[in-house]
Amino acid sequence: MIGYQAENHLFTLHTRSSSYQFMVDPSGYLLHTYYGPRVGGGSFAYRLRQADRGFSPNPNSEGHTRTFSLDTQPQEYPSSGVGDFRIPVLEVENADGSRAADLRYQSHVIRPGKYALPGLPAFFAKEEDAQTLEITLEDPVTGLRAVLYYGVIESRDMITRAVRIENAGDKPVALTRVMSLCLDLHQGDLDLITFDGRHTGERHPHRRRLAPGIQMVSSTRGATSHQHNNFIMFCAPDAGETHGWCLGAALVYSGNFEAAVERTQFDTARMTLGISPWQFRFTLAPGETFTAPEAVMIFSREGFSGMTHQFHRAIRDNLCRGEWAHRRRPVLLNTWEAAYFDFDSEKLLEIARCAAETGVELLVMDDGWFGTRNDDRGGLGDWFVNEQKLPGGLAPLVHAVNELGLDFGLWIEPEMVSEDSRLFAEHPNWALRIPGRPATRGRSQLVLDFSRTEVWQYVYAQIKKVLSSANITYVKWDMNRSLTDVLSAALPAERQGEVYHRFVLGVYAMLEQFRKDFPHILLEGCCGGGGRFDCGMLYYTPQIWASDNTDAMDRLLIQYGTSFCYPVSVVGSHVSAVPNEQTGRVTGLDTRAAVAMAGTFGYELDPRSLSVAERQQMRLEIDRFRHLYDLIQYGDYDRLTDPFAPGPFTAWQQTAPDGSAALVTVVTGMARSNDAFATVYPRNLLPDALYSVNGADAVRGDVLMYGGIPLPHVGGDYRAMQFELTRQG
């Protein structure tokens, strides 16, 4: 998978269907030569061309030769201050105040297996399924080193990147920009696709042609954000779902990030991805190191779907860990919209009894069970049971719920604190605050300084005691505000630029401890819905609440964008009450269920308010989801339509990897009088196999793909249809 040709200092990384190549030039610079469809061999170094370009300076190692400039060459890990004026990957502040770093090749090693990163999430693979390339670069003046990590997971078409910066000199150095990935593409006429939005409207895809200059998406909120996701795509201008080349890149990180692309003066493109340099400054004393998070890439020449299938498989099999990575998830009912803060044991048991009758398997008690938490202005940080609501603590309630045949879960928000809490009264300096400035609040709460080990360990000890007191099988970990007033009382002034990153490391440390102590608990991530939906969190939480917006028609848009990178099995999606809390829209229970089945599936309503017929329908939906579980959760996902484009319906498909079955789901828009006939066209069926559609007579796969499935006129707005295709014989 990883080859090295010593005679021309050429590295070639092969996946199942792609190749990635770069070389060491005579001066020790790493120059990128190729990333694209897999090739059988040979060097692409002939693509490296040189010319005397005005205002593009030349390294001292070139003497008076003017044809070689770092400003014009495709590089693997470019730094600033030494002649490359494009987006840099590494920026430093040396002890003498200079800001230059000149990294040259020193050595490399190729070894079996996939590297891991201390304290950080990363994709993994069995030793026989992956290889690692480590390349050491060094600045000959300052002694600063960069160890570049390349991982190849061949069967997933995945190439991973990470970097460790080492101060091997005798003076301190400050890192002000450390990107994880640089990709210099030899052409600039490309499309960039980013996934953007807002709270309750996350991950909407936006596609635009690269224009001269820099285009960027980023987060400075302390989390990935609802506004921009840290997964992006490049593609040929004519690429689509089933044709053309594209590549996706994702950062395995859950804090501030930056994804930037520059279309250069010579019509090439440079993409960088990593921690946002905004308010970032990390000081390394001699001998200290800094490890940047992992970035991953997948290339496809089979359009967006080919890339999507590989990301989905890699996330399910090479990122999500523990017994819940592939264990069947329970159908849950969350009590938030049923009770909000107003509940006690008896009300919860009433809800549980009704839920049990419908086939729900897990009752989740949301916000309001701890401290003096009766609204969103107090109690956060006091992780002990409110026995006025729950007499005797959790154990009696959980036992009673278990007796009804349901598991029990609860909601926590460990990173936050209310000013009206015991924790804040005892430790006011544990919150992120700037002395002398009034606090900035979000949802009436402050952020705890998880960059301090003693803070997250104190919070974790409280939560651990609660989780150990009863049979808890599920936890929803929430985060309901962005970071502001970012100053840690534990760090000196010159090191405050480290707080954002150290905060993320603290969150990861607590999550890892949680996993070790409670491996049997299903942990779901949440950040006001989809504000921290990224590969970093999925290393610890095998599912994430996709959005606080549960309106079925809005979810079509959110889940469409989410699907480009993230598989159905990690997308928290529920059926909620109507009129919908966010939009006021009314949709049928069957439509809400069909949309939620493109996720982990559950309910966010009060079953006591449903009619007998609705409860019966709810049971049928749950039974159907169980019947289709493996196909929905682990089938190859295809987007059959674009819900952002005009059209009478939205459709998607899940197909068993062996082609034995498929599920096509269709959701119509607003009804039109005397409308045209509509047809949905499945994909990726076995052409010569016979398929029964919802039990009807069998039809050849190629006939279904090219002739389509006629859609009946169902009447009314926002109607759902599901077509189960089963191979015969």
C-alpha cells in the first residue's frame, strides 16, 4: 500500500481505487505530484515544472537559480516566512521574534498498522489492513521538527494525515498555526462543496466554483458549530451523484477549525484543514511536543455516492468503537417534549407505561432531574438527583421502569455550569471568565474550564456516582452554548492561546474515562442538536443528535447534507409531536416515522396524548423499523433526489451490500392539482436479479433501475411511501 523508490525519493500511497504520490526534491522539500485514480506504477514527477516567476523568491539552496520557488511548487507541508505566499500550514513565532520555519526532509519509516494519536481521536484498523508512513522534517536553524503521519486504510480508500511538532531546539517556540492537512491540486477549475447552516438548520450543502483568492469556512465557537461542518468536498465541475471525480476531507476534531482553499495566481488550488488559528497560540519549551488532530481524505471517480459509501463504512467500522458500534440500538422515547422540566416519578412512570404499550424499548429522562433544576437558569454543575422530584433517587424509578420492560437513560450537560448552583458558589474560578468583565451568558449558563484536569475530574466523579446508582443504559451528553470569555485561571497570560484546544482535550479525556468505566452505556453526543457533529465526537459517541429541529420536512434537508459524510447509524433522529415545536408544521405520523428511519429512530413526544389508533400505528412503525434495522443502518445509502432542487418528492435508498434487498423511501412535497405522474428510480440493484416490490410479482433489477417505480397519487401534503425490494431466488 505504501511504496518508496529510493533512487528518485518517491513515495506512493495506494488504496483500493486511488493513489497519492509525492517526492523529496534535492533540497529536501516534499513536493506533491498526484492524487487521483489508482495507477499501476510510475512517477508523476514530470508534472513538476519550473519557471522564473516575478515576485516568487528562490530558496538560498538554489543559489542564483531563479526557476525554483516555493511560491509555485505543490507542497506537502508548507510553512510561512520562507517564500511561499499561499495559505501556510505552519506558522511559528521563534524566540528572537522571527516567524519563519524552513522544514526539510530528514528521514522516514514505513510500518504496518495504523498510527494512533495520544489524547486525540483517530481512525483505526487491524494491523494487516493498514500501513503508516512517518516522515521527519526539520528546520536546520531552529531545530524545530515536524513528524508527518500518513495512514492508508486500503479497503476504505482512505488516506489519513496528522502531524506532531517537536521543539528539538534550545529555545522556546510558539505555534500560531498548525494545520493537519495540505493538499496542492494541480488544477484550479474545481467546485468546492461545504456544509453550512445555523441552529435548527445544519449541514445544508453549498456548491460553488473556485474563484481566485481564498475561500474559507471555520468555527471560532469552541465546537464544530451549527454554522459550518468540518467536512468539505472538492469535485470536477461536471461531477454528480453517480459520475465524475470528487474527494472528501474531514477533520477528526471537535473544536475550532478552519477549512480554507486558495485558487492561486497560476490556476492551481491549495486546500488546508486543521485547528483554527483564531486566538490560537501554543508555546513549546525545548523538548516539548504538540500533536495536531487527524484529517482524512477519500477520493472517488464514481461521483458523490462512491465517496459517501466509503466514508460511511469507514466511520461505522474504523471510527466508532465499543460494543455499541454495531450493536442494535434501542428505540427510545425522550421525555423533553412530553414533560420539559415539569415532572416527577409518577408522571415519568405514566409516560413509560404508554411507551411500553407501543413497543418503545428505552425511556430517556431529559433535563431537570438534578440539583435544583426547575428551569434553565439554575442547577447545572450539581450532578445529584433532585429527590423532591424523584424520591429515593434514581434506583426506585429505574427499577419501576425496568419492570415495565424498558431500559432507562438520562440527559447530562457536563461542560456547563449555572451561576445559581453549588458548584459555582464553591468554585467560581472554574468557569471561563475574564476578570473585570461582566459575564457573557448563553442559555443562562457559563462554560466550565475543562482545560483544567481537576475541573472535569470533579464533574465526572459526580456523574459517575449517579450512573453507578441505578441501571442506566443510555446517556445523552449535551452542550448548549458556544464558548466566550475564554480565559483560564490556571494559565499565565502568555499561554491563554492554548485554552480552546486544551478545553477540547479535556472533553476527550472525560469521554475516554466514561467509556472505560461504563462500556455498556450507549452514549449519544449533542450540542444543541448538531453543533458538534463531527468525526472527533464519533470516536467516543457512536451516535449524535442531528438537530434540535425535528420537523420532518426540515429534517429532509438536514439529513440529506449530513449523509454525504456521516452514515445513518450515527444520526440521531426522532418522531416528534405536531404541530412541530420549531416550525408549527403538521405532518402525518407515518411521514415523521419514515424520515426518522433515516437515522437511529426514536420518539420525542408524549405518548399519553396520542389516540389509540396512533399508538397502534406507532407500534407498527417500530415493528417495521426492527424488521428493516440491518438494511437501514448498514446498507449502502444513496441520495436519489436533491431536496433543495425543485421536484415533487424527496427520495433515498438503502441497499444491502450483497444486493439482496433495498429500501426506497419517498416523501412528497405540497400537493398539486392534476399533477403529472411521478416515478422514482432505484440504483445499485443487481441487473439480472429478480426483485419483489412490497410483495408484488418479481421484476428484474435492470428494469427497476431504468424503468423506475411508478408512484401512486396519494393526495395531501407531505406524504411518505416506502418500497421494500427483496431479491427472489
